[in-house]
Amino acid sequence: MVTADATAAPRSADDAPDALQARIDAFARQDRVHAGSLIITLFGDAVLPRGGRVWLGSVIQLLEPLGVNERLVRTAVYRLVQDGWLTTEARGRRTDYLLTAAGRARAEEAARQIYAPRAPRWDLHWRLLLTTGALAARERERLRRSLYWQGYGELPGGVFVHPSADLDATLEALQADGLGERRRDLLPLRAQRLPLRGTAPDRDLVHQAWNLDALAQAYTAFVARYAPIAAQVHTRGAPAPAPAFLARTLLIHDWRRLLLRDPQLPQELLPRGWPGEQARDVCRRLYRALLEPAERHLDERLCLADGHVPGAVGWLWQRFEPLDDECSLGTPHLA
């Protein structure tokens, strides 16, 4: 029998499993990757700060280590062009892909939520969308799904509700989702509950409109996935440029998809011990730590069809602007 040596030195932090690489490998091993969604993340996170356009070959090279091959990229960008997210511009035998005006507007609107260091404050007004027309079941489901991915909850009677959405942006998103004709069946309202004695509180509306248990589980899973990576970066320092870029992309991809489902309810309407803010803190700190080495990777790999390498704009460094009491993960504040 072979027994462990009780006198062996304890494993050092450097000998611990590589949580960052494990996340990259796990994603690349997936049987099915939603390439279109990942490319939207790439454009919003990495391409938009460099002018919003990129050579298709760069997209292929950047995503290949995540298990997204050239065929998947070409198919996905074709669909994104058809859906109005992207457009093309030929440069000789090469082609640049760039965000359309509508795609850019949606990416910029999403960025305001994604990279905010804290959840927005509530103005105590609910945003409501009332359906006024008789929708076919298929159209109603398309409308419900589009609004769900914008964080809206649903109340009985065809009423959709959100605490802070920009109603103009909501309608523009419906247009981008191919539901522009349905806007004439919607009545947008902004309302405030009157605190009259004996009436239902705001919390009752929240419990009817959203499944907070499922959202809390998703936030808890996000923390379980990325807190070990944040701890590793804190201990070992920032990773090399290539894995930093891949980890940053996956971090924001997962975070973005979480926020799409989150109505960003005010603290006073959330259950005690809500994990959303812990998840935001993990995301904010890890992103700030990965930002600089990831940008060095983009300096080497992201170019336009004519070979030009576009630089990042200054506001990139203001993403997740550190709070006054933030402890660094080893990356200096570069704003």
C-alpha cells in the first residue's frame, strides 16, 4: 500500500489547478456553441472600443481557441447581417464587418448596464407595456421572448413591466428583433404605485412578474464559476495576453447574458442575501484585472481588412470604474 507522505510540503498557490484555463477549456469542449451570441459579445466588448469594425479573418483567429471554427463564424456573421446587427464593407479581396447604426445603438445601450460598477438607482416608477391588439399565439410568444431578454416581467392580462427600462430603447430593440409591426399593438406607460392603505405592495408585483429564484441560482453559479479565477489572478497576477483575452470574453459573455434576464430591481424589492451584487463585484474586479493584458492581445490580433490596427479609445478604461474602496487585483487603474 502506498500512503501519502505526511511530511510533504503543502501545495502552493502556484501548484493549484488553473481555474482560468479550465474555464476556457470547458467552453471550447462544448458540443454546441451559440456563435452568433458570442460574436455579439466580441463586438460589444472588444470591437466597439476600436471603432466598431473588424476584418473577418481577425474574428476567426480570435475565437478559434474557444472552439468556434471558421465555418461557424461565417455562418453566424451572415445571420447577424441578415438580422440587422452587422453590415459589410469590402476592401479589395478582404471584407470588414461593422456594426450597423441600430446594432451600435443597441451595443452602446447594453454597455451602460454591463459595465456599470453598481446597479442603477430606482426612480420609483414602473415602465409598463400594455398589449392593446389581439395577437396570434405565435406573435405573442415572439413578443414575450424579446421582452424577456430585455429584462421585462409579465403580469396577467398582457401587461409587461420593468423598473427602469428606456421605453424608446425597448421599442427599437423590438424593431431589431423583427417585431416592428407589433409596436402598434403596445401602449407604453410610466406609472408609480400610490401607497394607499390596504393595497398591494411593490413586492407583490415583483413576485408575480419574475422568477427570482431561478435568477438567484444563475447569479450564484456565476460567482462559483468566476470567483476562483478572480482569486487566482489576485494570487498569481495577471495572465498572459491570449488567455486574458479569452477569459475576459467569456466573463462578459456570461455576465451579459445574465443581465439580459435581470430587471435590475432596486435593493428594497430584492430578497435578503441577493447574490446579484456579489456577482457584479466579482465581474468588475476580474474584468479590471484582465483588461490590460487582453488589450495587448487585441493589439496583435485585431485588424481591419487593409491591415490597419485600430487603437482602443480612452473610455474603454472607464469600464467598471473602480469604487473608492476597491482593492486592486494587481492591475493598475489606467483611466
